[in-house]
Amino acid sequence: MSHFAAGIKALSLILICFIFALKACPQEQTTDLTVSIKGLKAAKEAKLFVALHKVNSQGFPHERNAFAKRVVPVSASEELIRFSNIPSGVYAVSVFEDSNGNDKIDSNPLGAPKEPFGVSNNIKTKMRPPNFKECSFSVASPGKRIEIIMN
């Protein structure tokens, strides 16, 4: 057997081992999450900003470091938002309704929101924004659905 043939045989063996190793590795399971958002005002120019945050993400409940975001026009008092093919894990959702169309949540001088907002687990806090831990939930089974009622 020539050195060339021996090299090809060795390379083929390595490639076969690599393919079997890939198949043996568990694939990350993904699922879908549906967020039902109720209590929307549905003003003429209103847009709904929805942010999906993963565990350990910085900046919750603000959308800047979200794992996934959706922006949709508000057309009814209830909207369904779907996040598809997300990895199983721990998440939290924050939502605000931009009633005046300026693409941001308006707040008063103390920083409290002046526009409708909500978070997963429907946490209501006074004098501080909700934190990730109190708003978090697990997504493990297919077809997870949560409900957020706007403030």
C-alpha cells in the first residue's frame, strides 16, 4: 500500500469518527413560546415592544440586551406574540405599549413609566423596576404559553 493510499484511509477513518461523534452529542432542544398580552389601549399609532430575556442577561426589563425582540402594531386589546425555536431554559419577558409612536417608553421625572407596560409573572412593584428573578419562568416543554396583563 502506498503512502498516499494509507493517508486517504487514515483521513477517511478520522472523518467517520468525527461524524459519529457529532451524532452522539446531544442537540440543544428548541421550543416555541407564545406570549398573550392583555389590557392594551390600542391607540392609533401604538406599537407593542416585546423583549425576551435569557437568564443572566443584563439590563432586564429594558430591551437593549434582550435575547429576542418583537415590535408589532397594536390592533386590539389583546395580542399574541410568538417566539419560535428558542432553546429550553429560563427566561423573562418585558413589554411596553408605545402609545405615541416615538419608539420608546416615556417616563415621568422619577423614572416611572407613563405608558402601559408589563412583565412575565405579572409582577407589580412600587418605586423600582421588577428584576429578572421575580419575572423568570422555565421553557422546557413544547408550546409554552404565558399571559401578561398590562399595567
